[in-house]
Amino acid sequence: MPSEQQGNVSSMPTREFLTFVLGDETYALDIMTVKEIRGYETTTKIANAPSFIKGVINLRGDIVPIIDLRIKFGIGEATYNEWTIVIMLNIHERIVGIVVDGVSDVMNLEEDDIRPAPEFGVAFDSQYLHGLAALEDHMVIIVDIEALISSDELGIFETA
């Protein structure tokens, strides 16, 4: 029996993605960028910051900017209650929090499972998308979260 199972083993490396919900869509990001998942807490506002930057929080001594992707991309309604989730990400040795409607699951994908991203019909600019993957009865949009968070568009990181 073991020889039959070995025939099904893929030589392709799998990557783990954390799936999350914004509005009616399911998105995923590389789980290796996730530091922790927390409930939403009140932030300290930053003067003259764009509306999608909710402010900053003190996370065990680190000052962490909190970005609401729902506001940035006009997805769904930005409400803040006990069910609002913040995914803390470690991007380029800096911690950044993103507000999402909910966290769903962890999915394992091989590179072959990921289809090219469309140039239209998605709230995110295609340069921040890694692709699309099928999950049961719907598609998951794979976000290149490092490219998005470190982009000039968000303005979180200083440009060198």
C-alpha cells in the first residue's frame, strides 16, 4: 500500500495562506507574514493621515500603524465592534496591522493551484495580486501583501 500513496505525492512545494474576508470577497495572504491575529482596539489618531489609516497602537512597545483595507479599497462597510479583526503583519522588519471583516481559514496551495490575476473586477490593483485560487465553491483572491503594504500608494514606509 505505501507505494500507491507515494505515487500521489507532489514534488511541488506548498505554501500556506491565511484567508480573510473583506465585504463579500475572500482574500488570502502568505501566512509567513502574519505575526498575530487580534481583536480591534481603539487607535491613537494621526493628524492629516488618510482615512484608511485608522491610527497607531502600542503593541508591546512597538508603535504599529493600523490600516483599514475596507476603507482603502471601498469594500463593504467599515464597522468596528467586538468581531472586527486586525491581522498583525511583519513586513520588511516592521509590524503593520490590517483591519478585515473576518479571518476564515488556512489553506495550502501549490504554485499550480494559483491562476493569474485578472486585470479587472477586483478592488486591488493587479500589481498587488499574486493570483486566484479555487476554494470549494468560490474563488480566493491571493494578495501580495508585502507589495501592497510597502507600496507608495499606502505611504506606510519611507521611500528610499
